[in-house]
Amino acid sequence: MSEPKTPTPTPAGDTYKGWVFKWTNYIKGYQRRWFVLSNGLLSYYRTQAEMGHTCRGTINLATANITVDDACNFVISNGGAQTYHLKASCEVERQRWITALELAKAKAARMQAESDDSGDDFPPSSAPVAPGQGGGSHNSEVQSALRTLGSKVEDLSTCNDLISKHGSALQRSLSELDSLRLTGEAGEKIRQVTERATLFRITSNAMINACRDFLALAQGHSKRWQKALQAEREQRVRLEETLEQLAKQHNHLERAFRGAAQSNASADSKSAAGPGKGEASDEDDDNEFFDAMEEAPEFITVPADPQFHKSSSNVSGFNTEMCSDDQSLNEEPLAMNQESPSQELVPLKKRRTRIPDKPNYSLNLWSIMKNCIGKELSKIPMPVNFNEPISMLQRLSEDLEYHELLDKAAKCQSSLEQMCYVAAFSVSSYSTTVYRTGKPFNPLLGETYELDRRRESGYRSLCEQVSHHPPAAAHHVISDRGWTLRQEITVASKFRGKYLSIMPLGTIHAIFEKSNNHYTWKKVTTTVHNIIVGKLWIDQSGEIDVVNHTTGDRCHLKFAPYSYFSRDVARKVTGVVMDKDGKAHYVLSGTWDEKMEFSRVMQSSRGGENGTEGKQKTVYQTLKAREVWRRNPLPESAETTYYFTALALTLNEFEEGVAPTDSRRRPDQRLMEEGRWDEANAEKQRLEEKQRIARREREREAANQRTSSQSEEAVDEDSLTDPSLKNAPHDSYQALWFEGCKDEITGEQVHIYKGGYWEAKERGSWECCPDIF
């Protein structure tokens, strides 16, 4: 006996409001509307100003049906003429609305059921709802199911009486026939029919008795289950009300603490109105940045007096030079435009803005498994259905989406100011991963990718797959605007049941020619959720230390993991820029998928004990935050083109003169981009087998070099799959454009660009390149 899954009512605010896109008609499509959820009613307005006089529509959620279409779309209908097709800005926002709507619907349905007379919901012949069962629709459905089951058992009982009556008559008739003392075959047939009739009556009686026992047990257990369920609901409501009250008390104490800290910090100031002003404005900032319940922030920011840096510059430790740096941050975009040559504003080549739409192929598990029948496990290819039509080398090149941050950093006079731009650049590389759930193609060993944007943006980028086991890619970028970027990334992954953790290993280096500042940082952990069931979504979490090895400056960035129970902004990133003495100069805040802002620290103080572990939090008094980076909007066709950015759409565009090993020339990747997935799968399998043959040949050559002249024999092809080959010499592959060495800064074994690629391109001489495609 199945029960419908009704959402459990939970305490929530009286209203839930926000912007949602609503489908209007085929001409205007989706239009943004202001929706308000209050007292079980969902209303919408064109603007927030209309809330006081004009309501465009209202649906009662007590009788509404809520369905989810895809990642961002959902539909609300009352079964009549009212149907709202809605679209949220992202999957997380849609889930928040769905949760709020379901909770409001459950609460409204319960209140409506409690207000109605229990006898009105049933026909006169139906039994009333038992008292103490809650009187809700959930209980009504259970009672209705029990009544239906009872009527069916009564029908079975009637059938049992008829079967018994006719069965007895049949047996009497058979007995009379048997008394005739028939002999031979007729008598034997009569005895068989009699036995079968007896067995049939016994079985029928057992079936009816079992049904009657089941009905009695179901009625008895149903009452106990409903009482236990109601008790659990009430206990959960009480617990959530307690948690909500504790959260309010926590926020109130935290605001009071900040106000006291600000009062102490401003005790020497001549302005007596400073603490009150700071406390009032801080309450709004708290709701936006530091209101997460699952994890306490490491520091607290409060707004400083606008005249603080003028009247108290000695106290804060900042001089007039820092104010001039502050001015340079405001004027940086203007300076960039003044110094940029006019020819760089117009690219020489018009780049493409679209690729073929992604085919609507359903991912059938059987279609994947049937390709694996009869093959060795090591030779099973991963189909392109999970991929996106670019390689991992091209994904690394996407880190340059916001290269202008490094251009601005190269112009900075202050290393601390420069650190803000470098830290923002390290965050910006994750903005392209929000909706990108497809896996890039694994590069073949020796595969390269160049991104020559020297005429448009002043930089040249080169990637090469330098190792296959483990897979490692080396990346080198040189810019005419005074900076160099290099990295070597190896990816480690762990499957943890419901999600997949991807941990990039390796260090990223940024070197600026003018100041000789050398920065390093690493990447955070990427988590892909709902691997088995549900809609895939990606989160970034962890901590980054951006270090200036020349000056000793440091920026500690923290990527907060997503939490369903957090009231804080999703995908939040916070950080503090400190000098070599540990003194804070800037505070960074924002999200890794939208924007980053920085605030100058005017004064810092240590607060009292706070937080879950009794740690002291640092209170930073900052000037007004200013934006240092904002994500570029996605193209209009992003939903059907793998959510590629404007740069990503151009990465696989074919160009003349590139190396034969360039990812643009990879046939399976090109076939997938064109929508020919079946051909792409076959081509991908061919390339992987060709790579295995080349590896075996290198292993054979390495083995021959180590053997004596007497035993110099080629390894038989069949023996390559033998387990004893594990003791054979490792693949002695050497990268073509990069050379392995020990990094002087980190001490890691890395591959550094040794030069020669761009010169070979100018000559058109690619004889040294291997044939990998």
C-alpha cells in the first residue's frame, strides 16, 4: 500500500520573494517578473513597485501541482486555467523556489484540511476520519485505501461462499457417481476430478483467510504508523523552530559584538557618531556575505568612516602613497585604453560565434555496454556522449578568458595592489565551469594546442601533453604586456559514490617583467555531484594561497563549499591580502561564478572569542568595496552549445599553419563538434589503439637498449599483454617543446618551455612532430 510523498511542513518565513522568469507568449517569450509567496498564495507583479496596487495573478498552492521540467524550469498549475511556466536564473535558485513552494503547499493543505469539517470530505456512506489522526489529506487517502481494500475482501468472501456452496454440490454429485460402482477408466477419472475439486476449495479458503488477515493487520498498523509519523513531524517542527531561534540569536550576538568591536577601535577618533553608523550599515552587509550557519567566517568586515583615511592615516598605517595606489585602481581601465594601440582594438581575424548545436541524443546505458562485449577492459573506449568537443589542453587555455586582469596587474606600482588582480585572476578561471558538466577529451601523448592572440590581446599560449601515465599537460603563455604564465597540471580523481572529486595537482606561476614579482598558487578541488542519479552540477571548494615570492606578500583565498542549509550566497569566495609581516591591506569577497570585489583595510582589531572553536576573529574596518572582476555573459546559444563562452567557441576553430599535433586537427573531436557522434566514437577508438601501439613500440625500444647483444630480440606482440611485462622498462617519452627540470621556487619536477615552437611555425617546418592522428 503506497502513500504519496507529501513534503513535510517546516517553519519558514512568512514570505518568500524574488525575480523569476515567466513565460508570457511566443512573441515575448520569458519575461522577468517579481514573485511573492505568502500564506500559501503565489502572486506575481511586473515590478516591485506594483506590489502596493496591481497584482498580475495569484495561484492557491493548496490545490496546485508543481512539476520540474529541467535544470532551471518548473511549472505550477491548479488544474484549471491557471498555469505558470517559470524559469529560474540557475539550478540552485530553482531548487530554493521548489523547496519554498512545496513547504508552502504542504502547510496550506494542512491548514485547509484542519479548517474543514472532517465529514465533508466523504460521502454519507463513508466512515468518518478517526480522531487523533491529523485530519489531513494524507490521512484521508489512507482511510480511503483501507475502505476500498475492505470492500474487495468482502467481495472475495462472497466469492468464497459461492465456491464453497458449488464445490459441495459438485462433490455430492461426484460421490453419487462414485456410488454407482463404475469400473475401469471412468471410475479413475471421477476420483481425479474429486481430488482436484477438494484441493481447489482448500486453496480458495486459504486465499480468502489470508486477505482477511492482511486487512486486519493493515488497519491496526496504519493507526500506529500515522501516530508515529505525526509525532516525528511535530518533533521535527520543534527542532527546526529551535534552530531558527538559535540562528537569530547568533546573528544578533554577532552584530552586537561587531558594534562593540567598532566602538573600541574608534575610541580615539574625534567622531562620536562612527560606531553607530558602522553598526547600522553592517547589518545589511552581514546578510549578504557572512551569514553562513554551517561554517563560521575567519574574519569580519565593517565599513569604516569615509573620512577615516584622512583623519587617522597614522593609526591605520597607510600613507599618501597608498591613497595614490587607490586612485590608480579607479583609473586603470582608462589607462589601458590610452596605452593600447588603435590596431589592437580591431582583431585581424573575425572569430566564429557559434558551433553546431549539441545533438539531442539520449544516453542509453545499453548502447554503451554493447560496445564493450568481448573486449579487454583496457581497450573499452569511453564514448563521446560524456564529452564536450574540446580537449583538456583547450580547457587549460580557457584560463586566459580574463587575461586583462594580468594586463592591469602588470601596470600596478604597488605589489599589494598587483596581488588583488592576480588573486582575482586565479578565481576567474573557475567561472567557465558553472554549467560545464561535459568532460573534455583526454589529450593524446604529444598532442599540442596553440592559442595565438598576440595581435588581438598581446599574448601567445602553448600547451603540450607531456605525460600519459599519469596524464600531465604543460602550459606556457608569454604576453607583450609584461607578464608570463606557466603551469603543469596533473589531475587526480576520487569517486565517492554520489559525487566525483577532481583534484588538480601542480603549481601555477605568474611572473611580471617590470617588477620582477613572481607569484605562485594552486587550484582548488572540483566536485561533480549527482554522478549516479539526478542532474549533474559542479562545485568548487578549498583554499588557495597566492604567494609573491619576491616581496613575501600573500593572499589567502577560501572557496566555501555549497551547503543546502546555508543562507549565505552560493559559491562564495573570500580572501585577505597581507604583506610579509602579516598586516592586512585588502579584503577580497565575491563568488567564483560572478564577480570579485576588493576593499581597502583601514584598521584591524582582534575581537573576543567567537565561533564554534572559540577562535578570535579579526575585525577589518574597510572602505567601500569596488569591483575588480566580473564574468562575461554567456552567448545566447549557450544552452545548445555545451555552455561554451565566447572564447571557448573559438578554441576549436580551424586555423592554417598550426602544428600537425594541434587539437584542432584531432578527427574524433572534430566529428563530435559536427554532431556525428557515432563516427566520433569509432575514430576515438582508432586513435586510442594507435596510441597504445606507439607506446608498446617505445617500450620495446627501451627494453632492447637494456638487453645484451646475445638476447637482443624484439618483444613478441602477444607478449605485450602478459603480466610479466610490468617489469619492463618504463616509457622513455620526451616532450617536444617542453623539457623536464626541477622548479627553483617550489622544488617540484616540472616541464618548462624550451622554445622553438613559434619559430618552427614561422618557417612552416613541422618535420619533428610525431604522427599521432
